[in-house]
Amino acid sequence: MSLASYQTAPPRDKCNFYSYLALRRKSRKDQSVTKFKNPLPTVDIIIEVEYRGIVLIERKNPPHGWALPGGFVDYGESLERAACREALEETSLEVELIEQFYTYSDPRRDPRHHTIAAVFIARASGDPRGADDAERARLFTKENLPSPLVFDHARILRDYFRYKETGERPKI
């Protein structure tokens, strides 16, 4: 039997034939039952406004508290485009992305689902206004951060302020 016919037809001897059927049933069952459960891609944006501070939003939806502007990446959308869109939707500010800061992926970072966040540093001018998912948007400095900070945003901001002071990025 050629290799090509072996791949399309079951083996002829009894033992291999029954093994083939068992594997085929298992494969079909796994395909129909198994659903992929992947982390959700998100973006967070640290928006620096004209040396006055960074923008945080007060969330309208649970979990309630203060957070970096950000959200889910839409299908077919780049991380960079998602960051600009989310910044505008939640803060009413058009931003210029400066750099991708770091990626955070702890499965516990969001209590609702496993997310992976690409965090960007951006620049903007003007006064932020809360919109979309944001009740309010305000400027803060390292010395007057609000509480509570939700998700892992306290860690992200610690890493960001250390980076601004030392040039040292977070370590894995």
C-alpha cells in the first residue's frame, strides 16, 4: 500500500483497523467538544499631557475604580490603532503614540477574563474629558494617584514611573 493510499484509507488488518476507528472517533469527539479558550488582547495607554501629568479614567462599569484608558482590540485592528481609538473614546484626546512600553499577561490581571495588555506611552495636549466607558478622566502625578486603581494598573504605573526616573524597563 502506498503512503498516499494509507493516509486516505484505513489500514486493512484488524488490530490497526480498530485502532484507526477508535482514534478517528476520539478525534471527531475532541473536535466537536473542544473549544479554544484564548486570552483576550487589550491595550492600555499611559497618556502624558504637556508635563502636567498622566490621564486616568474613573470606570463606569465593574470593576469600579480608576484605571488607565484602554480596552479590547477589535478583530482586524492593530494594537496601535486600538490604542489611539480607546484613548479618544475614553478621554476625548487625540494621542500620539511614543512607544510600546511593555506587555502584561498575568492571567489574574483582570478579574473578568484572562487578558494580555500591550501598554503604550502616548502624548496629548488639552484637557481630558470622560466619555464612553469612562465616568471621568483626570490628570494625576506620581504624588497624587487616586484610589482604588483597578486591574494591575498600580503595578503598571510603578513600572512606568521607575522607567521615567531610571530608564529601566520592567523585568520578566
